[in-house]
Amino acid sequence: MAISKSMAQALNVQFNEELNSAYLYESMAADFYAKNLPGFAVWMTMQAGEERTHAEKIHRYLDGHGERVFYGALAEPQATWKSPLEAMNDALGHEKHISSCIHKLVREARKADDIATESFLAWFVDEQVEEEASAQSLIDKLEMVGDNKFGLYQLDKEVSVRRQQDA
Ligand SMILES: [Fe+2]
């Protein structure tokens, strides 16, 4: 079944949002590497990779409906963050923004009675719940560690291992 041009366009916007997310997280990873936090850097690099797979999913969905994607401009991401906590708070804020974009798309699909797109988006709705929860859990840990440098050193090691096990 074909999808409407406006639905295709809205999905294309989301395609670019996902690529922008990847770009932001790569920038956070670069900042973590620069600040000797290789574990957080690995975590963010893997997160960026996930965002690209999200874009890829949308790409394939549009292809499957005889549509194509268009690459928009990427926003220049912030380059440095004061602390890992500030970066993770920004990451959580960004994920909340993405969740609201996805929810908006779901509403649009419902309005258009586009059941296929609504079903396609269900995966993203669930994924966003996980994304927000994993960012929040890192924030909780960073808050626990506070200004303790040794704690941060330990946490940096832990997040890298955990993330690679989960992948
Ligand atoms: Fe995403």
C-alpha cells in the first residue's frame, strides 16, 4: 500500500533527525575521548551507531513504499560539555525531543488512517522508552559519583564493558 506524500515527507524529516542525533553523539564521544573518558566515549560512539541504524530503518521503509530519502543539512553540534553529567543530561533532553517527534508521527499516521506506518513506528516508540531509560540510568550513576574522581574512573570502565555486552 502506498503512503501519502506528506507521510513520506514527515518520515524523511525523522530520517534527518536520526542522523542529527548520530552527529550529536559523535561530538559527545569526541569530547569524552578528549577528556580521558574512553568508556563514555565508546558508549556514545555505539549510541551514534544505533542512531544510524534508526535512520536506515526509515530509509528502507520509504524504499519499500516506492519513496526515497533526501539528505538534509546537519546541525553543527555542541563541541564541549562541562561534565559527563551535563553531556548525559543533554543526551536525555535530546532523546525526549526525539520521543516527541516519534509520537507526533504516530498521531499523523493515525489521522491519515495509515495503519502500516503506525505499525512501523511502534518499534520506535518502544525504542525511545529504552533510550530515555538508559540515559537516565547513566545520569543516576553520575549523580551518585558526584565529584569523586575515582568513582568517575570506575564508572567510565563500567559503562564501556556494559554497553559492549548489551550490544
Ligand atoms: Fe534514534
